[in-house]
Amino acid sequence: PARNHIAILSVNIIYPGGGSIEQFWTEAFASYPSSMLAMDLSVAALAFFIFLIFERVQKRIKRQQFTKYVVCLFLVGFSLALPMYLYDTCDQ
């Protein structure tokens, strides 16, 4: 219960209106600079996701690794998934 209150409190601090996905995307594309950053990160994340699918089809990464990277990509973000992939494959 205490964790839930902390999570709700942090969402209320970041998004005073309560926070929603709709509000996030509205604010992400509110100005030209922020929309360019959002589009740049979206395209990079999509390209990385397609690359992961290609790597899995070619059997270069295991199913468990693929799942780990995809979960990181969608739950945390591109900023964790790509460095984790690079770290895991740096010695190959």
C-alpha cells in the first residue's frame, strides 16, 4: 500500500492533472521542439524493435534475451533497452 501511494504521489507531482497517456502524448507534441524529440525517439525505438525481431528470426539472440529487451523497451524505454543489448553483445 505504501508503494502505491508513493507512485500516485510521483505521478501527481509530474502531472498535476492526475496523469494519463492522452495527456502525456498531448504534452509531448505540444511544441515543435518537443514533437521533434518525441518523433526522433519513437522512430529510433521502432527501428530497434524491428532490429530485435530480425535478430530473433536469424537466431542470433535467444527467446529469453529477446523478451528481456522487448520488455525493457516497452516498460522502461529505449534508454534502457539499447544499452542493455549493447552490453550483452559487446564481446561477440
